[in-house]
Amino acid sequence: MTRRLIVMRHAESSSGHHGLLDHDRPLNSQGQRDACLVGDALAERGWLPQMVLVSSSTRTLETLEEMVQHMESVRTEIRPEIYNAGISTLLTQLEVILGEGTTMILGHNPGSEVLINHLTGEWHTMPPAAAALLSESGGDWLIEGIIRPSELN
């Protein structure tokens, strides 16, 4: 089995909650729909992870919750350090990814785009709820595909 990594950005969050810290902003209704849609697409493509490393923010946890019907048996680790993480912190998080199988890191931008660029040398736009599947081959990471909610039926 190949080592695979899903880099996912949280779904669209609400900006209408005045007085809430950025960390505590919930998903809006579009974000809830998109997270569910992307969860279905991950399952249809066989991209489901065995382990998820998720930011502690409300919107990332709610994104994962919207996909839970496909991830009931998945090992989940809440990682506060993923919130607004830079590349060095994200690379540190990846030290625990599965040797074989699929791990998901569910976080934020610009971290998602920067991580994909750092690992593959390619730049890809990661709108809310986008998920990119990377696979490792001979120490190099390659993009297998990207799911963006706007591109789903």
C-alpha cells in the first residue's frame, strides 16, 4: 500500500458572529453543505483516511463532523498547533502520518496551499472545503487529484 496524504481546507465559515474570536467561528450553511458534499466525494473516490490530524478551530471540527458518516472508524487527533500554522509546523505534524495508508490534515489557508506547494512543487488554489490527495513515490510527493466543491454536481 502507498503512503497517501489528503490536505484539506476547512469549509466556508461564518463572518457574521461579532465578538467571536477567529478560532471560534462556525461554518455557515454553505460550508455545512460543502463539507458533506466533499465527504461524499472522498468516499466515492476511495480517498478515505485512516487517520485525521485536525486543527482545534470550530470550523475545522465542524467540517470533520459534517463528513462523519464516512469517517466513523477513523482515528482523529485534534492538533491546536495546526491552527494558522506555517510550513515548519505543518511539516512537524506530518512526522506522525501513517507509513502506509492515508492520513488527512484538515486545516486552514494559506497553510494548505503552502504545504501542497512545498511537498509537490506545484501551486494549487484551495478554496474552502477543497481536498487534495497526494501520494508518495520514491520520496517524492505527487498530486493524484483535487476535489473542490464548486466542481462537484
